[in-house]
Amino acid sequence: MPEKSWLKRIQAAGTRDFPRWPGVGSPAGLAVCVILAAGFLAWPAHSSQTGVTFHFELLGDRTGEAQPHVFEEALKEAAATQPAFILTVGDSIQGGNDSSAEAEWQQFEALLAPYRKTPLFLTPGNHDVWSEASARLFARHAHHPLHYSFDYGQAHFAILDNSRASDGADATLSPEEIAFLEKDLAAHASQPVKFVVSHRPQWLVPIVFGNRQLPFHRLMLKYGVKYVIAGHIHQMLHMEMDGVAYLDMASAGGHLRDTKTYERGWFFAHTTVTVEGSRASFVIHELGPPLGQSRVTRPEDWSTAGLAH
């Protein structure tokens, strides 16, 4: 028996990552409960298991002028790798209108239906959350609050909410998000591998210009975070500073901007992240024809302006 019971794990992690399920009192609902219980018994204990090896899939933005059939293909390819879970960087719905948001979430959940056996963790994006009503809808459909965290094996994941923050050179995480992040990282300091995920890459400009005094970056160093992940731009970007990898992920459906060329980081993809020991490796899979050419790269192939070589 793992060191924590499945019930305690559910209580520790909160209601996880699945689309709506049938009522618990129904026969279908009881069957789902049995399946969930079996799944959590297999979920690695929340401890520093440096010997655990697993992989998860990372998906970029679905929306922001979503392109037809792209997210469906990215999700299909990602699920085919049989990941431990799928993690998004935000923008699951187009949003912007409180009156139509519920219908959009139901449409999104219909896309997920064939993959319900794979846990899904959502990050709130600006297309997901723009008002108090939309914030409540996100929490209901994501089955998580706007910011939260979870462990899998030896890895810790902190999901931040900057959905309603501003963009621009002077944009920074709110004091509330920084406070949440520091408290969370302190509580999980023993986890060997740490990921911090947000929708907007509010660290982008300071990191590009090598600002080592950025409070966010100093937090990463203080708590040994090696991987910082975002979306929003729809462009594959990579930079490193003081051993911290900063990644902005390619689109998983949101429209391509600027030159729309692969060489500049504009393409549709899913990314396989393998955690082994105290390290993680990323393999970026461009979607296959007709949406792409199935090219495969790693973060070190990319820079702040596209392909590094």
C-alpha cells in the first residue's frame, strides 16, 4: 500500500482534473468512483522519490482565434503517448462573454471526452478568465482554484494565475501571486524537481535582458526551481539564466502571428516532458501533416527569436 491512502491523496490534491462525471449515486457514477480510486492507488506518493521516472504532456494555447482541428490533433497525439497527465498553459476557451462562457466550457469538455482516463491540469489564461463570473466558471470546470499546486512522484507543480494581469515591459506578477508561490515552494522545498507554470510570461522581458534582481527569478533560485513555463504568445521561445530554464510554448490551436514560420517559433505542437531522477527533459513535437511537418526539437534548439541554429 502506498504511504498515503487514495482518499488522503484526493484530500491533499483537491478534486482533480477530470471533466464532469455522472452523479455519484448513479450506477455510472459508482463505476467512475471505483475507477478513480484505482487510479489514485497507482498515483505516486507525494514524496521525494528520486527514482521515479514518468512523463507528462504539455499543451500550448488552444484559443486566441483558435484554428480548426488543431487542438483536437494536438490532444490526440499527446494522449497517444500514454502520459501520466496532461498540463496546459491556459486559454482553453475563446471567452470574453459571460453569457456564452458556460456553453464554451461544455464544448471544450466534449473534446476531452475520449481522453477522460488521462488526468488534465488546466492553467487559467486571459481567454478563460476576464471577470468574476468567468473566474467561478474556470474553477468549476477545471476542478481547481485559480492558483493551485500538486505533486507527482518527485516533481512539484505550482500553477499561477495571471489571467487578468497586464502585458508589457513593466508587467509583473501580483503580490498575491508571489506570496502564494513563495509559501507553496517553501512547503514543498524537499521535492527534487519543481515546475512553475503561468499563462502570461510576465518574466519574459526581464529575463531577456538578464535582470537577476527580478523578485520572481530570485524566488526560483531560492527554492531550486529549474523549469518555468508559460504560453500566451503562441511562439516557441527558450532562455536560461542561472540554471533556470524559461520556456514559452508553441501553440496548440491559437492562431500563429508575425511571420507564421517554423524557424521563428510559429508552429503547432505538443511537448513530452520526461522526469527522471532530479531532472526533466523536453521533446517538442510539431504536429504532423497537414498541420505541420512532424519536426522534433528540444528547448536548446530554440532562443528568444526562433531557432538557435
